[in-house]
Amino acid sequence: MIVVTGATGNIGRPLVQALAEAGQQVTAVSRHPAAVPNGVRHLVADLARPAELKPALARATALFLLLSGDLHAAEANPADLIGEAAAAGVRRVVLLSSQGVVTRPFGPTRIAMRELEDTLRESGAEWAVLQPGGFASNALWWAESIRTRGLVAAPFGDVGVPLVDPADIAAVAAACLLDDRHAGGVYQLTGPEVITPRRQAAAISDALGSPVRFHELTRAEARAAMSRVMPVELADDTLDILGEPNPAELRISPDVQRVLGRSPRTFSAWAARNAAAFR
């Protein structure tokens, strides 16, 4: 049995599907009730209360651990989730970490995530760590303004990073959960090209076949909007990267190719696949 947390999100959903199609028994864990593929067990649990994960971990052999934004807050203790997995005898844990653990190791959220990586390494379980950069799916923040006003509003319009498709993260996670060769692997995951917010807007416009305008926000405006859905510290860390990516954050990683044997998907391919979200 493989347990997938964050199972209804942009990474968890394709991961659950891939594991089910591979013939695995899967327990999908999410905070709210949700539809899952046929044959997949679903469990509602709040990971801020690690004991709620216990029913999912019974008889589990592997765990994909994805932390929502509130579990990055200072008062959270996600290490308890790894403790629950170890106590249940889970053999393998794949952790979704962050590229910033390496590229900006001294930010508060990065320090906490690095400590969680260390907890996993010392847990006695087999492990793999995924360290993605920015997600292509962050563009979904613009969905409503594109649908209603044909507008993308974002900071740092001409500063880019190599955004990764969440479906590629899911595919790498599936490989790490299923293949012993990835035990002890640490994979930095990026897309195949540096792409700016302005170019993202253009790619969405191409996918829709209709105009999409771009408006550049100030950092303060973007911070205020982001802080409504994530801790302020995480918003600041994210804006630091988006505004002034360092050379390591601009690097296009070979790890998707190494694990999957194919190139990572482009942002344009992601936009075409998700065009309905912007209509």
C-alpha cells in the first residue's frame, strides 16, 4: 500500500493516477472529501494533527509526503509525520522539499525544510527527496483574472526561472516510490527553459487563442495578495527568488531527464493542457 498525502492537488492527483495505473494499492489522503480513481482508498486527514494519519499508514509500505502551506508555519511540527510513518513500519518515504533548501539555505522556511530532510534521513526508512523549483501551476493564480478580464497581474514581469510542470514532479515521485534504484536520491526538478511571467501570459494567450494582457505588480502588491494564502515568511522567500533568482535558481537541472528518460515538459505544453482552467 502506498499512501499519498496532498492527493487532490496538482502533484498528488497525477501521482495517485500513475500509481493506480501501475497496479499499486493506493490510499489518497486529503484534508477534504474528494473523488479519487476507481480502486483507490480515500482518507480525510489534517496533517497538522499527525495522529489523523495513523489509519492511512496501517499496512503501508511507502509514503509520499507533501506539506501544505500551513505546515511550513513556525508552530507546525511536520517531523511528527515522519515519526508516525516510522512507528507504523513504513519502508520508504518520498518527501517533496524545495530547491530553496540548496539555493537559499538560510531563509526561515528553508531551514525548517532542511531540518525535515535531516529527520527523514535519520528515520531508518528508505528515502528520496524531491527539490523542485517554481511550479508551472502557480499560473492558476491568474485563472480568475484571465477569465473575467483577460489579464495577468504579476510582479517582476521580465525576470524568469525554469518552471517545472507538476505532472513531471508526480512522475518522478512515482519512480522514486516504485524503483529501489532511487533510494537515497536527491533530485532538483526544473523545467527545460527559463520563462518570465510576461512570456507565461503569452503562452496562455496562445493556448486560449485569445488576447491576454500583462500588468506588472509591485512587490508590495504581490506580497499582500500572496500573504492571504500562505505564511508571510513563505511569501517573502518566494518573492526573493522570483525577483532576483541566483545562478543556481536559473540552472536547468538534468534530473527529470535522468529519472524519466525524457525531457521535462515546457510551460507552453502545460498551458495547452490546462487551457480550460482559464476559459
